[in-house]
Amino acid sequence: MSKLGISIKIDVSKIDKDRLFKGAKGVYMDLTTFIDTQVEGQYGDHGFISQSTDKEEREAGVQTPILGNCKVFFVEESEAAPGQTPVAEFNEGPNDEIPF
């Protein structure tokens, strides 16, 4: 098992408000990300963030806009289970700047 530190940045102006839903304790948004710790993108990211789609939408090929990206900045390794490949540790920290 590994413990990951991941920083996430999204452009809130791209959020599809029709996909927000009311829950018992607030208004929620389902997000999806795919992270590849071995590949760094053009902007130093390791994956993207988008709003989730349901099964019918995925089967119909619906794609939601990319809201932002994510970056792995910390990996803490513990003993790997048989068949698991350990991930290299990243040295860069998160961006401490908060946009709001």
C-alpha cells in the first residue's frame, strides 16, 4: 500500500451545475480522475479531473469537460503486497497558493 499526496486544481467556471445534487448534508458533485504517477504532462500534472458520468452516459460516449488537473507531490511507501509494483517518491510539494 502507498499513501499519496495529490494537489488538485479545477476551473470552477467549467462546472456543469446541472450535475450538482443535493445530499443530506449539502450540495455535492461527483468527480473522476485518472492518475499516472509515471508520466508528467505538459504542465507538470499527473492526471485530469472531470465531472463523473453515469453508466448510460458512458455507454453513449458522453464526455464531460476537463475541469482541471492533479499532481502527485508525495508518495509514502509501505511494504508492497505480492504482485504490486512500488511507486517512486516525488520531491515537489503542493502549491501553497489558494485561489480564493
